[in-house]
Amino acid sequence: MELEDVYELYMNDLYRYLLSLSQDHYVAEDLLQEVFYKAFIIIDDYEFSHIKAWLFKVAYHTFIDYQRKNKRLVLKDNMEKHLQADYTTPEINIIEKEALTSLLTDLNYLKENEKQAILLSDFHELSYQEAADILEVKLNTFKSHLMRGRKKLVKIIKERVKQDDQ
């Protein structure tokens, strides 16, 4: 598979993943360029059976390197305008963006390993083993993080909904 094909196929997924990590459109774009630069260097030398998982692993480590370098995480309130999706009506568009923003905000209350497990497994549909490899943890540890994160997230969402109804 050519790098251009890989780029076209996974660019949007990687961008959304990096945006969810960095919460900054410009940082996500820069990190995406860095990921594909690394892929450009390596892709000709190796055959990949799971290129998507490898790209997500490179993206995760690129973000961690960026975070270490800058020692801070910049949060933005208007990230929903950068998410790309196809909506049928403006009403549905607004409702889904608000729901996604609320969900991403709720994810920030989880421990980092639980948040990453949910993002990789549920948002980006990677297999448990691929996600565990990306996070460099054992499969059972990953499953534990995912289960705990999901339980905590459900509890957080229920509390938020309860507060909104009051």
C-alpha cells in the first residue's frame, strides 16, 4: 500500500484521535504531519499487517513526546467546530456536537489510562490487543482500564444528566 493511500484512508481518524488528545486543532494538525513524516521514513522498509494500529501507536507516542516537550495541555472550548462528520439537519448537528463535547469533557474526569483505553477501543474501533500494544500494557491490564473507565464514565454521565434535569 502506498503512503498516499494510507494517508487518504486514515488521515481523518488520526486527526480526530490527535484532536481528542491535544484539544487543539493546530497541534493536532502538526502532530498528524509528524506521524506521516515518520511513516514516510519507515513505510518503504517494512511490511505492515496492521498499519492502522501502527499509525495510532505512532500518533500516541508523538503526542506524548509533544506533551513532554511543552509540559502543558492546552484546552479549547470550540473544538467541536473542527470535528468532521456528515449530519442530515442543523438540529441533529447541534445536538450531536453538544453530546460529543459533553462526552469528551466527561472523559477528562477519568484517569489517563482509562481515557486512552476508551478513546482507542470505543471511538477509534481498534481491537483490544492493538490498543493494548499502543499503550504498551498487557491485554488484561488494558481490559481492566477499559472496564473501570466505562463504569466511571457511565456514573459521571448519569450524575451530569441528573444535574441537568434539576
